Amino acid sequence: MCGFVGFVSKANNKKYILKDMLDTIIHRGPDQTGEFINEDVALGFRRLSIIDVTHGAQPLFNEDKSIALVFNGEIYNYKDLREELIQRGHIFKTDTDSEVLVHSYEEYKEDMVQKLRGMFAFVIFDTKNKKLFGARDHFGIKPFYYTSFLGKDEKSFLFGSEIKSFLKHPDFVKELNKDALKPYLTFQYSVLNETFFKGVFKLPPAHYFTYENEKMEIKRYWDINFDEKENTLENYINEVKHIVNQSVEVHKNSEVPLGSFLSGGVDSSYITSVLMPQKTFSVGFEQDKFNESNLAKDLSNMLEIENLSKIINAEECFNKLDCIQYHMDEPQANPSSIPLYFLSELAREHVTVVLSGEGADELFGGYEWYDETSVMKKYKKVPKPLRKLLAKLVKNKPYFKGKMLMIKGGSDVEDYFIGQAFVFEEDEAKDILNKEYSQSPSIKDITKPIYEKVKDKDDLTKKQYLDLNLWLPGDILLKADKMSMAHSLELRVPFLDKEVMKVAQDIPRDYRVNDENTKYVLRKAANEVLPDEWAKREKKGFPVPIREWLKEEKYHRIVKESFESDYAREFFDTTKIVKLLDNHYNGNENNARKIWVIYIFLVWYKRFFIDEDKSIAL
């Protein structure tokens, strides 16, 4: 795993600028650094050596050095592509997957992305045509940021694996994107295409770009197509078993030590049981109900695999929040980022690559929100016009038991489902924000274009498609990449493979979620290598005891100091946010998620806009 930076420029001091930018992402690639600089462009690379450790330095070139590549990720079908390209006359100097990209571009130009199976973000510079071409993988496993602006003497175009590298470019002007805050308070992550840094954008998953003559063009090259096909349950179980086994097989290609993350859930347990690594890694918290590491230990013992685990406490977590948000680049309030940071730290002491279970819920229908409770199923027997009327009547009423049932039961899925996290209602977010931060895209503005693509599908499929396009790349995969790379650890996700998706998108709705369980077919497939207890266990996610922490005097005081700070007043009505905090501390309300999403933003803002020159240590 690696990281890259680059920019288009005619400046004479590109070498010094590039070095400063590369120094900020050394954690992504401590093994090697490389650069390519000419009169038009500067490309920089940090390498974490995984495949062809001796010869895989980047930037990588074709035979006449007219094509230069920087690449972050892994191409899992590179051996097949390599043979295909050799037969077409291309000459390879290394055994890396990186060189396959160079020759694929020579042979297929932009169409090369159709052939790739893997996780990737890359940029190719065509020196003859003075053209940049880059792409991001199908699911958004690897990050890609870009920005363009008018510098002192010319227009600049910057791109890279992490935003923090842009801050080292002398012409880049750091400014907060005011539109990003309100949606973040609802979604808990940066959901807009424009990041929290004004003018800095994310290249969307499954898209490629070209940049030529100061013009950027972005195109989508792949999309998910849920189109259920009739087949027997046994057939689907066999298909899932086959494709998961195959995906794990290609994902384990490595010349360095490899292990797996393991919780008590079915996803990581299934991957581990197929991979059979030498080591598994787990973390938990001091409170028993927030600790699944014992379950991971039990399964590891059954499989005769060594399990290494760590118990973390509140003080460790609060001490690392500044560092965690620095590595995130943007505020990210999913509490599970914290244990993932410590889990990656633990794993890196023993291995360089880990496999993990991200993506199974989105592909196969695993989240609780995807299911309908027995009460909801009964309520939906009430005629729909009456349910819609009741939903409209209670929407603006004070909370009462059954309110959400009536709202959801009488609404279209597009009206209430925004993904797996929903912290502040839109009106609540506006109420605590100062006016200049409350005028931003609405929830409907964000979700409607995605729902439009699946408007004729069933509700379960609509939810999955929305999560695959927003929640998965914006939250789950972002924290997976940033927390593992903070420790120079490569994290691979075998469920998030385009060949696995081909199987998952054909599975009928009732085989995804039914009265027996969520993720039904996947659990059946996993059950053939896992005990019932693991295959059928209810999903818990990565539970973090923030609710309890915020009731402790020490952490209540730390958060309150932040809420009452001068910089908090720039964004919030501090009286209102302190009231949220105090009501939680006194046991009157459970405001843990609301407090956390505000606090994390303030931690992030302080780090990037107030303590900007502070050094960061892991």
C-alpha cells in the first residue's frame, strides 16, 4: 500500500514543493520514496512494499518513459492481464501489478479501467500529449482528492491520496467549506463531493478523469445493477461460497506477513476461516458489553490460529482523538474509528497486510435498517393512504413511543432512509448552527440523485444502493483506509470485489433479508465453515462506550471546554450545545451521538485551523 501526490506546474521549484508534500504522507509508504519531475508536472510517491519488493519502485514507466505512473492499491487480476499484454508485445521489467497499469494504458487507453479487478487510485501522465489520466476503484476503497486554483503565476491542479499534502503547496489557500458542516451533523461523515476544505473534491468511486489543456473531464465507468434472478437457495449458497473463496485467494497475494482482523461477527469470521492466517487481531473496551475480543479468541482457538488482542480505555481514546482526526483529513464521527486505530496499531506490530470483513452488509443485506420488524409488518397491513396521513400528522409532534414506526410506516423509503447513520434531524442541525453555516444542500439534495437510479426497485434494494454509494465510501472505507494507513498497514476487503458483486446483485430479496435473518445467503454459506453461533450471531458493529464516557466528570469537562471555546462560537449556538451535553451528563437524555458529532468536528477544526503547525505523533 502506498500514497502519492502530484501537481501540474511550470514552476522551477517543483522538487522542493513535492518533497514537502510527500513528507506529510510518509505513514502511507515508509519503505521508499520516488519522484518524476519535468517542465509540466511533478509526481511523487511513497511506497509500502508488498509485491516485488525489490523492483516495485514508483513512479513507474513504460519502455521509452513517455508514460509515468503513480498508484495506490492492488490489482488482483494483474497476472492474467500481464500475460494478455505480453502476448500483445509489451515488455515487462518487473513482476509488479503496477506495471500492468502502465502497459494497459498504452494498449487500451481509458478503457483499461474495464479490465481491472482490485482496489486502486492511480494517475498516469502521458508526456507526449501532456495529459493526465486517473481513476478510483469500483467501491471507493482507496481515496483520491483533487483541487484546481489560480496560483500566483498560473493555474494549478493538485491531486493525491490525502488532503493534508495539499496544505504544503505554497499556492494552496486553506479555507473551510461552510456547506459541509450541516450535512455532516446529520450523516456523521463528510457526505458532499466537495470536502471540508473549500475547492478540494473527492473523485467518486467507479470514476476516471482526464486533465488536458487545463480542463478536467470526469466519467463513470461502472455501476451496480441489482437485478435479482430466479434460482434455488442451494445454488446461491454454492455461488457465494465459490466467489468468496476465490476472492480471498486473490486477496492473499503478498510477499510480506499477512493476518486478519477478527471480531465476534460473521463477516470477519468467515474471511478468517477461509484465509486461515497465522495470526488474527482483535480489540475491545474495558466494559464487558463493549468487548467481543473473547469471541474472537474462542474462534481463533477453534481454528488453531494465534489471536492477539488489546483492551483499550477511555483515556487512551481521548488522548488519540487529535491524531485520529488528523489522519482522517476530514471530521469523521463514527465512534468505531477509535478501536480501528488501535486495532491497526496492534496488527502492524506483527504483519504488513490484513484482510477484513467490510462490505458484506451492503452487498448481501446485513444491516438492521434493512429489515422490517414484526410490528412494522403488522402496521403495514393498515391501508397505505391512512398510514401516510398519520405519518404527516405526527412528524412535527414531540417524541412519543411509536412515532418513528408511524413515520416510517407511512413514508416512502426515500423520505426517511439516508444510510446507516442519522444523527441530527435537518431542523435540529439548523437550530444549533449559526446562520452562515446552515445554508447548505439539504438531505434530499444529496440522496435524490442516487435514489433516482433505482426508482423502480424494491425498498431493500434502494437502501443497499444508497449505502453502497454514500455510507460505504464516505464512512466505512474512509476510516478503514485512513486508520490502517496511519500505521503503514495495508487493509484488504475481499467482499468488496467486482466479481463478488456480480453474484450479490443477482440474489433475490428474500434470500438477502427474510423473517429468519439478515444477510441470509451469506450466513448460510458461512455456516458451512463456521459454527451456528458465529454464522447466526446478530450484528453489533464495533460498539464504543461513548455514552458512558460522556457521563464521567473528566470527559464531560473536556468536551464542555471545547463546546465553550471561542472557535466553537464561530459555528454553534454554544448555549444550546452545552445544554445537550449537560442533559446527557445528568442522565436526562441520551445525546451521546449528537455530542460526539459536534465534538469531533471541533477536534478536527482545532487541529487543522488553530494548531495547524503542531507535529503529530502516532
